[in-house]
Amino acid sequence: MRDSAAPAAALPGDPPGGRRAATVWGIGVAVYFVAVIFRTSLGVAGLDAADRFDVNASALSTFSILQLLVYAGMQIPVGLLVDRLGTKKVLTLGVVLFTLGQAAFALSPSYGTALAARALLGCGDAMTFIAVLRLGARWFPVRRGPLIAQLAGLCGMAGNLVSTLVIARLLHGVGWTATFAGSSLAGVLVLVLLLLFLKDHPEGYEPAPAEHAGAAYVRRQIAAAWREPGTRLGMWVHFTTQFPAMVFLLLWGMPFLVEAQGLSRGTAGELLTLVVLSNMALGLVFGQIIARHGAARAPIALGTVAATALLWAAAVAHPGEHAPMWLLVTLCLVLGACGPASMIGFDFARPANPPERQGTASGIVNMGGFVASMTTLLAVGVLLDATGDNYRIAFGSVFVLETLGVVQILRLRKRTARRERDHLVASRVEAVHVPA
């Protein structure tokens, strides 16, 4: 039986989707795909960056933390920009910034300039995902929203895979400057496609004009989005589910597998790739399930948190010198569910907010996971230094944030369900009274 809180039929003003929608949305997703390639390219170039800029591990980790800081800090401003300026303008600015950042990183002569280049890249990257979510909402029916969002996330993980398989080989084949400067041409390509073919919405589905009164508009948008329990629930779902995999992939997975578990770099790299592949596969599964059964959203999110916590604890606290390979493989497969589960946060915020507030609400949701990731990255590093590289203690910080997030999810869950039912009843009443 379909969940009564999840809209099954087209709502008033619902866009029709179709082939043109897929084409336009595909251009937006291509922009996000390239952004993720650029974002994750440093992950395969860490050792080369340390040699090129003559920096230690702490300075090297600053690249990742700075990117997350810029990305998280930009989410609400970007959401406001998307609501005010539209998708095309924001994506265009994002492409220009992250392309310049990637090119500047290729040519940076010093650590300082490289750090500035990554900050510029992070700023442009921050403008892509929320804009792509808004594009999907403008071109596809509401009932397709969960699947469209999961497909966008899957394409992002494909960009991560390109970094792992292609950028790494190019780096060791043609060198630093050629690899990063050459890859920046992909940004130029998607910019041309964006300018020529992308449209904010189909003909006849223009959003209602809104008055933008400077600071008053900003306060009104943020306050209205935050008042919705669905927005807050979405943020806490994103906060709780995303960060374990992000922390593992972005920085601490490789040291944990090599230093604490005694694996070779090659084997550790294969396990990290397994996280990405699991993410891509589960994204399709979660999207299909939620599109058909809206009631599955919270159980899937909470189930992912529980499975992640269980496997994380089992691997970190294993009584032997090293955890068995089957346990590490299972951990990586379960971590692959974190990304798709975090997308469920947007499925709570989307029905809670009208189209003119979707960007702001998505920005609030998206900020959750990246704040949690940044906090944990710092906490693990500090605890490793304080305990002499004791991963059991350092990785224990994950459970603190997961507990906080689960408490908030349980607190907001019923309130959100009631609010969604009210919205659904109101939309059906409106549909009945729309003149033929």
C-alpha cells in the first residue's frame, strides 16, 4: 500500500517530464559530474601534492578541511541564490569558479596559492548540487523526485570513480600540470553546453514572480524553510547518514586500512573503490523503493545508521591485531549506503516547501552532512595526535554525532509526517477546485 504522505499523482502545476526534461536535466548532471571529479581529484594526488608543495600530513589535510568548510558555508547562500536567480545563472557561476580553481591548482607554484585554488574550486562546487536538485524539481513530476535525486547522487559518485581510475593514471603518466590543466577543459565543455541548451523550467511552468527585498527576503526565506519540520528532519537525516562514508573516503579510510589494519596501499584502494561502487548500486535501489513507498524513508535512513554503527564498531574494536578481511569488506559495502541514505534528507524537505523555496531548503539540508563530516575530520585528527594514533579512540567520535542525529530524527519524525499529510490534503483539495 502506498504511503499516504507521499504524493502519488501529479499535483497542480506538476511538470510533465519526458525526453526534453531528461536532456536538460542531463546537462545539469554533467556539470555536477565534472564538479565531483575536480572535488575528489586531490584524493588520488595526496602524495604528489605533499611532494610538490613540500608539506606534512597536517598541512595536506587542510586542503580537504578547507574544501568542506567552504562547501558547507556556501550551502544556504547558494540555496538563496538558486531561488532568486534560477538554476542556469547559478550553475554558470559555479562552472566558471570550479574550472578556474582546477586550472589554478595545476599551475600553483606554492602551498598558499594551491590552498586558495582549492577554496575557489570548493566555492564553485558548492553551487552545483542544489542547483541540479532544483532543476530536477522544475522539469519532472513530484512523484519522480526521489529517483531523480538518487540518480543525480549516483552520477556524482561516478565522478569519484573517474578520479580514482583516470586522474590517478594520468597523474603518473603525464604529470601534475598536464593532468590538472587538461582536466579543467572538461569544465569548459560543460559550460558551453550549459549556456547553449539549459533552461530553468519548461514552457508554461514559470514560477510565480517573487519580490526580493534584500536582507528581508533572505531572512524570510531562511525562516520559512526552517519552520518546516520536514526541512529540519531532512537536515538531521543528511547530518547523521552522510558523514561516516565521507570521512572514510575523503581522508581517514586509507590511513586506517594501511596503518591500523596492515593492508597494502593497493588493497586499501580497492576497498575504497568498493565503497563507491556500493554507493552507486544502492542509490538506484533506494530511489526506486522511496519513489513507490514514501513510508520507507525514515526506516531506510535509521537502518543505514544502525548498520553503519554496528560494522564500524565491529571493525574498530575487533579483539585481534587486525580485523578479518570479510569484516572490512562488509564495512565498505555498508558505508556505500551512507550516500544514498543521505539523499533521503532532500525527500523530507522537498514536499515541505513550495517551489520558490526549494533551493533554500535544500541548502539547509545539504549543510548538515558536510558540517558533520568537517567536525569528524577534525575530531579524528585531534584524537589521533592526542592518543598516539589510537584509531579505536579516534574513530569513536563517529558514535557521538550519530547519537545526536538519531535523537533529532526520532524527535522530528512524527511531526513531519503530520505536516506532510496536511500538505497532501490541501493539494488534493486545490486539484479538485482547479477549473477544467
